[in-house]
Amino acid sequence: MYREHPVNIIKYAGKNIWLLIFPLLRGIHSIRLDVRAFYYWLQGAWFDLLVVLVILGIGYLRWYFIRFRAERNCFVYSSGILIHQEIVIPYQNLSVITAEHPWWLRPLFAVRVQLDTRAGTLKAMDISILVRRSDYRRIKQRLPIRLRSSKTRSYHPHWLSIVFFSFIFSSSLSGALYLSTFFFQFGKMVDTMLQESLPRRLTEMAGEMAEEITAQIAQISRIASKIPPIAVGTAIVLLAAWLLSFLINMLRYIGFRYEQDPHQLRIRSGLLTRRRYIIQSDRINYIDLRQNLFMKVCRMTSVQLNCSGYGNARRELPVMVPMIPWRRLQETISSFFPQSIPKKNQIRAPGNGMLTYLYAPATAAAAIPVLSRLLQNALPQFSDFISFGMLMLEIPMLWLLIVKTVAWRTTGITVQGNLLCIRYCRGFRFHTILANADALAKIQIRVSPFQRWYRKCDLHLYFYGSMPHRHPLLGFRIRDVERLYAQLGLRLPDELPECGIHCTKENTVPEG
């Protein structure tokens, strides 16, 4: 039997920190500038020390009664002082084994080990322990971690692809740039409106091409001197926060590499906090190829996994390959899906279903200028504010309109043997889902009164996993859905609900 690293005593003791309220109350009573009161407080210091010892004692007891061992076929974890609890996980049911070396615990030779299965609490590991490095080396010999073989493939992406991946999937960074521009411009307009006696500087930019650079530098200096401090501070804080998020992503995924064989996928990442994931290949629910519009045009994709226990941590994406050209994708995922990825959809959104995808962004893009004009007529003194706000709102709506146009032409599904290939768009991001038909847990059909008139419906597909993820296919013909059901060996009901939901193949709890 092993116990956790002794540093966890502090963690367990911290959960009883509320007991310090008693010394605090006693200290507040003695905070008067009275020598006698201060003397009496020192005389009672034994009580404060006793409370601290009680807190540490409770933490020690909780640590002492947590024990674990790695058996030949299972991992056993026991805890509890008054009520004893024991968790036994057979190795064959493990989906992900995680070993994390936090930079602040590395001098203490501590390793955080996490074991997860398809069961358990959502977004929480079944077992998470902090152990000594020497104990980790011992229990690792019992855990189902395979050694390299002749069939092992490895991939180490270039550092530039890590930078590109962090930039693309830190949408907050681009949002920060966008919003900081808004704040700077907003601050400039506030200053202009409050100081109407100053001439507008932007109209003085005209001149010869040779003088343009000098004029722009002078203009920037004048604007910067007149931006209200609150606008400058807000923009700086916003940019700094999102830049920090970008750097965290970089530190998390720099040094990324993976190895795979027919049975396991081994992933390493991290610069300061080093992480190692051992993923059982047969526990992967599906592969998610994620792209934005720019990546789609450049034929690049990010390969991500859906597997219980991987990607559950905060600010963590379940990445298999951060960024890879589409032409190299097939060899990367050949261990999971040896058949080639379908290039075209067997069943796709119909040509007359354009409004299903475009009505929301088109309506918003058309409504923003109209609303802006109405507000300018009602509040002419805020015309500059309203015009700029309209522009900042119109740009993402027009971009979303382009994205949804591409989604209308690319959304669809293909059944190729036991392989399901699903293409759809959510928000500004495109998804291509590759999964075995056996991993499909539920199909949900939604029919609105308007869709029923045109014999159409929306499909929502769900796969096995600890978290339910909906994969929407919108505006499909009923006869195409019937063909899809026939390929999956299912039968569409004779009568669909007038307006509501019909569930087929509902079995959301996977085995093991």
C-alpha cells in the first residue's frame, strides 16, 4: 500500500481553514491600542496555536487514511476516516492515464496521477492522487502502459504550427484585438464630443504620399494624448488578459508530440508543467477535425479526440495533432480508421435549404444598419458612437454570413461501411466527425411546423462519452433521412411528431 505525497497534508488542511475564524474574532476584540489588552491577547495565544494544530491534524488524518495500490489486474484506492470507501478499477476499463509534473511541485519530486474510465462524474477524474516520483515509477510498472514496438508511429509538429494553433484556437485573442480597437476608438470619440472646440484631426490627414507616414505618426500621437485614461486602461487590461491566455496555451502545447500503435496513443506536452497521457485506442469515441474558414481554405486542420478523461481540465483541448495539412491526415489517423476519408457527402443539405443556414446572420446583418439609422435620427448628438458601433457589429455578422454560406454547401453525412463521416458548422467553426457507427448513442429528430410543410427535419446525433455533445445536421429532407436510417439498419417511424422531438437508438450509457 502507498500513501500520497506528504505535501497533500497542506491541501487537506486548507479545507478546514474556516476554523481560523475563532482566532480572528479573538484578535479583532484585542485590536485596541491598549497595552493591557495586547498582553492578555498574548497570554491567550495558545488558543490560536491550538486551532492551527487542529487544522493540520485534520489534514494529516485525511492524508493518512488515503491509500492506494496497483494490483496485477486492477488499481485499488481507499479513503475515509469514519466511513471507509474503496474504489477498484480494472485496468481493462481504463480509458486515459494522466501523469502531470507541475512546475511548482517538481522540486518536491511530486507527480499527479489521474485515472479515468467512461463512468463516473462528468468532467471529473475517477481517481486523482499526488504521489512521490519514486512511487509513481513503481506503480507505472503495473499500469497498462505499453512499450514501443515496430508498429509505433510518432509525430512531432513544428513549433510554428503550435503558435498557429494557439492563435487560431484562442479566439479570445482576436476578440481582444477587436474589442480593444473598439475601446480606443470609443475613447477618442468621447474626447472629441466633450471638447467640441477642438478641430477634428482625422480630416487633416490628406496630403502628398511622401508626407503621409509623418502625418500618421503625428496623428497617432495627438490621438493617444487625448484618449481618456479609463479607455486606455480598459483596452490594456483586456489585451493583457487575452495575451496571457495565448501564452498559457503556448506553454501548455509547446513540446507536443505523440506516439501511437494499434492499441494506445501516448501524448506528451507542456514546457513548465509537463503532462503525459496514455489513451486506450478502443476507448476513443470519435475524432473531431476542427477548422475555421481560413484553415479550410488553406487545407489545414486540427485533429482532436473525444475520449473520457482527456481534455477535461480547464483551458485544455483534447488535441491529438495541433495542426496538420489535410494531405497528411489519412496516415495520421490510419490506426483508427484505415479506410480513406470520404471526400463528398452522400447525404447533404438540399439546395433550397439556404434560408435554414443564412436567415439568422442575414437578418442580423440587415437589421444593424436600419437600427443604426433609427438611433442616429433619435440621438443625433451620439451619431459618431452609433456609426462606429454599427461598424463593429456588422463586420462579424458579415463574416458569419460567409461562414454559414460555406456550411450550407458542406454540411452532410456519409456512411461508408462502419465509418460515419459527419460534416457541420457550429458558430464560426467547422467540424468533421469520424466515428464508428457502433459509437452512435442517439439520433434525435426535430420537426417544426414550417419544416413539416416542406418535408424536412433537423437531425441531432450523439455519441458515447462522459459529456453529451450534440452534432446538428439542419434542414435535411425526410426521404434523405429515411435513406440514412436504412444504411444504419434503423427504421424511421411512420408518423413524425407535428412539432417536437423523436429519439431513435437511444442508449446513452456505454458499457464498462
